[in-house]
Amino acid sequence: AYKLQLRYPNKSIALIEKEKNLADHQTGNNSGVIHSGIYYKPGSYKAKNCVEGRRELVAFAKEHKIKHDICGKLIVAVDEDENKRLDGIFERGLKNDIEDMEMIGPDKIREIEPFITTGIRAIRVGCTGIIDFRGVTDTLGNLLEGLNSASKVFRQTEVIGISNDASGKIIKTNKGDFKGKKVVFCGGLQSDRLAEMDGIKTTAKIVGFRGDYYDLTEKGHHKIKHLVYPVPNPAFPFLGVHFTRMTDGSIECGPNAVFTFKREGYGKTDFDLRDTIDALTFAGTWKLFFKHTKFGIDEYKRAFSKKLFLKTLQRLLPSLEMDDIKPGRAGVRAMALGPDGEMIDDFKFEYNQNSIHVLNAPSPAATACLAIGAEVTRMAEAHFGEF
């Protein structure tokens, strides 16, 4: 919305938000990391938008005094298999034009992070950092309303139906109808349902995965100074548990990744009948489960066992003890699955009469938000023609 308003300052834009606050789901409950773009396939939307978006996001944060810190991170290999995979990640980083990046050995690892004693080699990525993504989102909302007095963010306004008339779309909500000549849908955890409301038949389904975090206690807080990540396992579609210094000074450890029985459920026992039926009647969900059965069982064990979670963290930080960590918050990730059970790994868009749907905007979407906004603006111009 912000990027569209910059491009078309005289057009009035309504941003419809279901919750009381902006960024109440994925964006406001993620790890707060400004991703570098090192992991992503060269030439993909993810790689291009992450690298460009990161640079623009940092400049935006400086301009608008949003809390952030370019503290850098380590991607640490602890065995020979991971050490071999590190070379491929570094190569991707070079192809994606990641700046301030180097391969380092054990001595340099311990110089940067004294308690990461199992690392045999690591990539230091200096251009990554942490940011307050709720602060980013609130700033974007305020700027939207400031750029044009006719534009407005409508909070606690839930879309319940979509129809067409001669002049465009009618968006039915719990607070009445909105008429829009052109509509862009960025529904996150509800993106597939909004597309269905708009008459789009898509083979993709959003399936929610919850990530639980632990926080370092006062006793363990000194053991991490920056961001520390493991080498991702290519057989599993998540980055693995990592250590993140947050903008408020706290240190988070996690997340794990478990199927959630409620798309917007942040508790271990949260349940929603519709969400559960939606996910478990979709063939792709079961194909994903069968493909990653061992990983899935291990993740669920960790979700309910602090001891097992600690054991995973100790691969990187062996001196971590039980009273060094305490339960923290949780986040939910909208994973877009195809009917074959494969995760849709890049951005996915669908088009309809007078509308565009961002069906999938996977991590690093928060980092890439400004670049994605510019990309969607270009798509809107191509699809809609004149505004």
C-alpha cells in the first residue's frame, strides 16, 4: 500500500486489516532478523527481493528512526557434512552479491562468539542484523495515511465476502462494504481463503506451522553476542534452531517447526476445527508428513521437552544449561503447499478481474517488504493498466 501510494499520490487507498494492530501474526511474531539473502537460489524472486529489500529496509529504518542493529551473524558448521555444505551456501552468497561476507575458522568463530566452541568453520555475514518489524509496519501505516489524507488503515475489519460490480470489486466486511476499482490481496495465513472468495481456483493450500522459542535467562544471557545459525539441512524446509539477539537486548533460541491445528494459534494446544479439517483433508499435507516423518516426530518431541530443545541448542553452544533457557513466545508460519506435498519455495501470485493475490510470500518476506511492494506495484501496473 505504501509503495502504491508513493507511485500514485493522488489515489485514495484503503488498507483493510482484520486485527486490532498491524503485524499481529507472521510479521510481528517472527525472529526479527534482517536476512542477507545468502541462502536463496540465485535469480529467484526471494534472492533478488531479499538483497534489494534488505538494503532499502536498513535505509528506511535509519530515516524513520526504527530500532535496528546491523550486528552480523555466523552460519556455523559443527561436522564435516555441514562443512561441505557451507561452501555451497558461500557460493550462493557470492552469486547473490552479498556484501561483507567471509569464511572463517575456529579461532575467529570463538573470537566473535566465545561460547560457540563446536564450530569447525563458519560464514560470517556482516550485513545482516535485527529490527523491530512491528515498528516497520506501524511506520508504513502512518506514512500511508500521511501521504494522502483520503487514504486510511481500517483495523478490526475482517473480509467476509468478495463480489464484482461494473466499477470494480465489492469487499464485504464485518464493518460494511468497501468498493475498490483495483484490489491487491496480501492475506498471509488466510491468503488461499481470500483467493477462493474471489473465485480463484488454486491448487496451493496454506498449512500453518508453529515455531516455539526459548529465551536466554539472565544467567545464560552473556553466552551469545550476535546471531548464530546452524548450516541448514537441505532435506528439511526450515533453517533450524538458531540464536537471535533481539532489538530489546533479549536473546531468543529457536524456533522448532511443528504442524499447528490452528492457523493463528500460538499455544501448544490451540485448536480450530475449520483449520484442522482444511489442512488434514488436503493430500499435500499428508505427503509432506510422510516425506518428513522423522523430522516431524523429532520437532514435536522438542515442542514438549525442554531437555530435548536444550540438547539441540547444545550442538552449537555446548555449555548451555537447563537454567540458561526459559520458555518464550511462539510464531506461526504460513507454508504454501502444492498437492504433491512440496513447499512452494518462492513468491506465488494469482490474478483475477481487478485483483491480484499474493498467495505466498515466504521468508524473507519481512526483510524484503519494500522490494516486494515495488514488485507488486509493477505487477499491478502491468495487470490493471491505468489506475
